Amino acid sequence: MTTLNKGANLPVTAIRVRAVLAWSAGDGLPDVDGSALLLTRRGRVRSDADFVFYNQPRHASGAVRHLGKRPGADTVEVDLGALEPGIERVVLCASTDGGTFGQVPGLHLCLLDAVSGVELARFEMAAGPETAYVTGELYRGAGAWKFRAVGQGYASGLAGLATDFGISVDEDPPPAPQPAAAPAVPAVRSAVGEEQLPADMRARLSLRKRQVAVSLAKRGVAALAARVVLVLDASGSMTGPYARGTVSGVAERMAAVAAQLDGRGAMQAWTFASHPARLPDLVVGDLPEWLRLHVRVGQYSLFGRRKPPKGLEPGQVDMRTVGIGNEEQKVIAEVRAFVRAHPVPEPTLVLFFSDGGVYRNAEIERELREAVEEPLFWQFIGLGRAGYGVLERFDTLPGRRVDNVGFFAVDDIDSLSDEELYDRLLSEFPSWIRAARAAGILR
């Protein structure tokens, strides 16, 4: 049996699996129901028939069944071999009745081999004011099935979760005809220089800013301002993602987060490997040129020999000085020092991308523990490799006044829709803000 942390995944070789959602039941505690959504590659259901729950306990294909509930547990069974070819993911969901998930003790998910009964994985979850939750997901990757521990809550409840994946939800009619209320979605901001962008990039930015706003609204945030910091791994193992344009795509997608949260439409940026290096600020209006100049890896040839310098344009970092190693603690310390030296009224969101190989666990843990009392939240995103070390485990580490770190990993971020990326990217930031304000870390 494997214990998973939030964002972790593992291969699934069993033909049929059971996802058992369990908790400590008791008088006066909320009741919990499990459910499942069958999704296509677009991350949407084909129709409402792809929602399996207590009122619709068996999918038409027979591949997914809601087996029913007993005190403190609810079970969904998935026959992976029977899933239709168009189904790429089975999302495992939960909802509460009579309270929030923060009031549900001992919440965890067990994945079992349905044939042998062997427990394959266990995922312990902690939640807050959410009344709906994505606990985990089964998904196709490289021709095989995998399981990912998700742990993403929805303040908008089961209706909001289901609607997000394309389910039509019938709401109770109002007692009398009234003007339709607009959804509590923050206004989409216009970033400085946005009109100078190429038409296709400007269109993508506009759609992505709106998706960022929607993702925040799902978590009950009507309006939010924040400073955004981008950190990009440039270690030797990242050469492929840079060459394929993956890192450039990531930076463009993160620019939409800054454009929506920061009034200037800008964010500070760092690159790192053996050493950190501060990059020029990414201003949305300069995005094409910024990507060309600054999304780069070290100049190393085979067997570690340095290539001759090709000449640097103004503002560029000599990436040979950054190296090829993994020293996350150094860039974490440098970002912390920057935030202390340049205080702002808003909280700071750090978007930290790495492909793993983490080994300085003690030093990283010390930096992040010391950062608990600082007005910044660290969102780590793994880009497909293993070995995330303490970054992956930090959610479960005790002894902190507030949880100041989020983590998730994706096998192929290029194939992840903007909707799902921003939902996962922003799932913990609003709850950290509430906790940090209650603790006096934020005003």
C-alpha cells in the first residue's frame, strides 16, 4: 500500500478498482456522499449520464458504479477495462450535507483492487469551508491508467463542482420572478500594454484572465489583488521542456494570473538551477519579447562542457552562471529576501515550477517553515518527473500556524486545459489568505 500526498500519482495495473471514501462518522457531524464523473479529453462530460451518484448509481456502460454507503464510508467501483474509448478520466468527487468538509474528521480515500481486495493507495485529506471536493482521479497516461491524489475543494458545493465539468444542474426556482443576479465573478482587468500584444496572444490572454476570475469565484473570492512571483526551474533535466516550448507556454499562462491579480499586469521572475538569478519583471505588454529573451536554460554541451557564449542581449542572464543542478532552497531564500525588502499591502503568490530531482530537503523545509510568518504563499507545480521530496510532503508536515505551501504535479501540462490548470493552481491560495488574516500574518 502506498500513502500519497496531494498531487502525487501512481500507476494502476488492476483491472477493476474501488475508491472508498471514508471518515469518522458521529452524531452532529455532516454526512458525506461519494460520486464520480466520466470525462473526455476536454475535461468535460458528454452528457448528464456521465455523472454517477446516489440518484444515478450505475453508468450506462456498466464501467462505473456507486456501490452505496455505510456509516463512515461510501464506495465507487470503476472497471477500467470497460470504460469507453472516449473517456480519458474518472474524477472521484464528494459532497457534504449539514456542514462543511472542515467539520468532517478523519477524511481519507482508499483505492483498492476490487478483485483481490488489496489496498493500492491511501490519501489523507484536510479541508476547510468547502462543501464539495474532488478527492482523486483515474486517468489515462501514455497508454496506461494512473491514479492522482487531488484534494481540491469547492466552496460553491456539488452544484458548482458538477457545473464546472459540464453537468446541467436544476436549481430551485425563486419564490417570485426577479432579475437574474450576475455570478460573483471578479471583473476582468485590463493589463498595462495589453493592447500592444499580437492579436492571437491578446485573445488567449483575455480568455485566460476570465478563467482565472472564474476559478477564484468558485472559492468564494469576489475580488482579489496580489503580487505574483514566477520561479522557473532551469536545471539540466529541464532542457527538453524548454526546447519543446513547454516552459514558454507555462510563462504565458502565468502572465494571465498576474494580469488578473496585479493592477500593473506584471510579475517578478526568477530562474534557478545550481544558483538563482533574478530576471527582469514580466510585464504583460512585453510578453513576446520577454519570452524570447528570458525563457532559457544553461549553455552546456555533452559531458558537462560549457559552450562558448553566444552573446547576451540587454537584460539577459548568462545562463552558464546558473548551472545545471537542483538548489531550490537558494531561490526560495532569495524570493523571501525580496518580499521582505519590498513590502506591499497585498499578499504575494509564488508560482514555482520544477521537474523534480529535489534533494536539499532539510534546507528547503527550513526556508519554508521560516516563511510561514511572511505574507506569501508558495504554490509548487511539478512538471512530470518524480522526486519532489519535501515539496510534495509539506501539506502534511505539522508545526505550522498556517499551511503556506501548495503542491500538485502533472504528467503533461501542455495537455491540461486552462480551466483545470487555474482551478488547481488557485485551489489553496484563497483559503491561505483567510487563515493568514486570522493569524495576523496579513492585514
